Amino acid sequence: MTESPPRPTDELLTSLYEGKRALHAEQRALPYSEKIRQLLELQKIHYEIMRSRGVELRPWEKPWDIEL
């Protein structure tokens, strides 16, 4: 019988949740132009991953060629 991994400590969980809250607060405070820039960058990354896996995307699923 295999042992399950030890559960994280309450201190670690609290620290992770606080970090997540801080990150979300920073993201909410960003201007819309930065949010759009990040979205387009993530779309490009996603597109390259899908291409490397051999997934054929439909034309409307491909990222737009936009530079901000």
C-alpha cells in the first residue's frame, strides 16, 4: 500500500492564498491596454502549443496579427 503525500501546512496554504489575492489585486489595477496586451501574448503562446501538438485550428481560432 502506498502512502499519500503529506498535506500542506496551514501556514503554507495561508501564504499561497495571500499571494494569490495580491496577484489578483495587481491584475485588477492594470489598465485595459495592458490587459489586452497580455491576452494577445497568451493567445500567441497557446497557438504555438497547439501547432506543436499538430492541432489544426480553424481560421477564427488563430491569433490576430496585432502589435500594441
